[in-house]
Amino acid sequence: MRKIGLVCVVLAMGCGGGSGVPIDQFGQSYANAICAQNFKCCSSADLMGKTMSDCVNTNGLVFGAAVSTLQTAQSQGRVTYDAAKAGTCISGIRAMSCADWQKGLTEANSPPSCSAVFVAKVAASGMCTSDQECTSGQYCAGLDASKDPPTPGTCAATVAMGGSCANGETCATDLYCGSTTQTCQPKKAAGTACSTDNECVNSCNIDTQQCSCYSGCAVGGRVSTRSALLSLLLAAAAIAAARLGRRRGPGPARIRR
């Protein structure tokens, strides 16, 4: 996954979950759900001094920016949004046991409805302006989001488990490029020994040198989660942030991966 800065922009969002969630309320609703689980299931070592308010505010801002970008993609026919699936996804996250939460929000471990909230519509070799526009197992190769407007890319296949990533290839969801083997390997769950963030489903806690339970955006530090849906949201937020930065100049508050 590319290393990208996310500028937090203030958007007013409502709360939701349990039934259909309008797209403009999804970012805050999703933030509320993952933060509730973080503070129910994660150790004080993984919370690292954060408060519930820190978690909700930071994630609400970032995911709100992401949803704004996805709304644009939806208007262009490149992504669709399912409000009913969004409500079911959020309810499912709130219902996860702590044992499941600590495994991380991987594609396999997340509520099934979460993978159907935003559905990509661009097939292989199609023109794209973000990774989330490409159908399953692909990313937007050649995209340059630093330009205004961004230079489009084309949807291309990610690398499956065991495949080579020695030349900077993008590994599939829930995989990372092993520094020793230079092949795509499964990301590690909370409590597993680690030395870098890339190894973990969430992030590597530098104090404990173990993968963290905390999911979402850290306050003033790392972006911790890399699940399928959250990676999509964070990637979308990065594009929104880049565009905002070009219009307004560099901002003071950044969250870095």
C-alpha cells in the first residue's frame, strides 16, 4: 500500500447503523462502530493514551473525506453504494466478539455485508482514478493523484499470496511484502511479533513490538488499519486530501501511514 498523507477536513456527519445508512452519514457511523470496539476490546497498551473522543473525531473526519470522494466516483458510475448493506455492516461490526476483533478487520474476518457497501465497477484494463474503482483483486496502476486533475491509471491485478513483490508490486488485500522473502505474505493479527506496520492487519505497536488491536486512524500518528473496506476509505481520503491541499496549500494536521 502506498505511503500517503491524509489531511483531516471537517465534515458534519450523522450517526447510523442497524438499518439503511445514507452515504453522507456512513463515515461517522463507521467511525463510531470501530471506536466502540477498540475501547471494548483493546488493551491500554494498544490504546496508547487515546480517548474515545480522539478515536471518534479523528476517524469521523478521515472517513468523511473518503466518503466524499466515493460519492464523486459514484456519480461517475465507477462505484455504487448500498445503504442497506452499510447498516448491516455497521451492526455486524458492533456485534463482533473481542476474540474476533483482535484478529483484525481482514476481508475474511469482517461481516460479509461490509464487502458490499461500496462496489467497484471498473473492470481489468479500464481507466481509473482511484484503487477503489477497480473490481476485486485489482488496483489502479499508473495513477498519479498528485496532479490536478489526477493522471488516470488502468485497473490491473494485485499479487496473490506467495507471488513476488520484489519490484514494488502491490500485494492483494490482507497481504504484505515480506522484507526477507520479497513475496506477498498474510498480514499478522494483534499480539503477533512485528517490526513494521506493513506486517500487521492493523499496525505494529512500537512499545510492545507486537501487532496492535486498535483499528482505524491513530491520533497524530499512524493510520493503523488495512482491512478491505477501511483501506478503501483511507485511500479515498488520501485522494480527497491531495486535492484539498492543492487548492488550499499544505495544512497543519496530517495523519501519516
